[in-house]
Amino acid sequence: MLDRPAPVKQSTRAILVEAARRCFVRNGFYETTVEDVVRESGIARSTFYRHVRNLDDLLIPVAEVELIRVFSLATSAVDRTSHARDQLTDAMIYIIERPTDWLQKFGLEQDMIKTTNLIYASAPDLLERVGVCFYPIIDEGRRNGELRNDVSNAEVVEWLVQNTWNLRYIHRSRSDASLRDRIIKFIIPAIVAHPSNG
């Protein structure tokens, strides 16, 4: 008989994060209570407080997973045969048009700025983890001379992410053509290589 590997035991925090995600989807963030998460996770209330201070401590890791999912979907949906600037533009449009499903489910659509600021402030390495989705496009754009070499991958990603969230608010009343035009005119030029900077 073959020995089967023992199942990997989830950490208490991971169990709480997943239970919180289910509660946020079902009830919304503001309607979810600590008691809901405790009941959903099967973990004692005292254990809950040994691992997290409050529901905000669970919102951050849940939102991180959702943000990384959206950025990953965006970069995998672009046409990899097009220029890097077009791939990055298309990825930004994808993110601007589609990231709100989890925010809506969590009841946080109106608090998007507050929520994203909370996430970025609490997870300083989030841009690095989101960046992993963009790095192949950026690296290829640099190799073919299309994108600047004098800024780091992290700086490019930060620029793209900040502007993506800013455009989220502007886009609500604008056409898709207007959104694409704004990205091409005002955001992408900052990372495109020019003859003077190689």
C-alpha cells in the first residue's frame, strides 16, 4: 500500500481569512461581525483575537488576494503579440472596467479609495506581488527598446497602478474610447523609451 502524504494543515490565520472572505461575499463587509467569522471558521472567539485584532485585519489579506487575481486576469487577457505599450493599456482598461465585482460583493464600492489606501498602507509589498503580473510585459518592452530602461520595474508598476485607480473614478461617465485615449496620451508616455533616453 502506498503512503499518502499527510494533508497540509491550514494555519489558523488562513482559515480565518477564508472564512472572512465567505462572510464578506455573503453579508458585505459592514454587515459581517466577528461572531459571523468565528461561526464560519469553526474557531473559538478567543483564538480569533489571538490571531487578528478586528475585521479590518482580515479585510486586508482578503482584498490582496482579490486584487492580485484581477491584475493576473488582466495581464493574461492581453494580446501578447502586440506592443508592450498596447498590452499595458489593455491591461489597465481591463482592470478599470472589471475590478469591482469583489468590492460590490463586499459592499465596499463606495469606499474604494479608503479600502485601497488601507490595503496599500497595510501591505507594502503588495505592489511587488501585483508587479509580478506586469513584469513579463515590461521586461519584453525593455528588451525590444519600446519601454524606458532608466526606471525600475517597481516604479513602472507603481505608476500604472496609481493611475489605474485614479482613472477608475473618471471612467464612470466616459466612453471606452475616451479612457483608451487618456491612457495613451497621459500615462503610457511616461514609460515609453524615447531616442534621447535610450
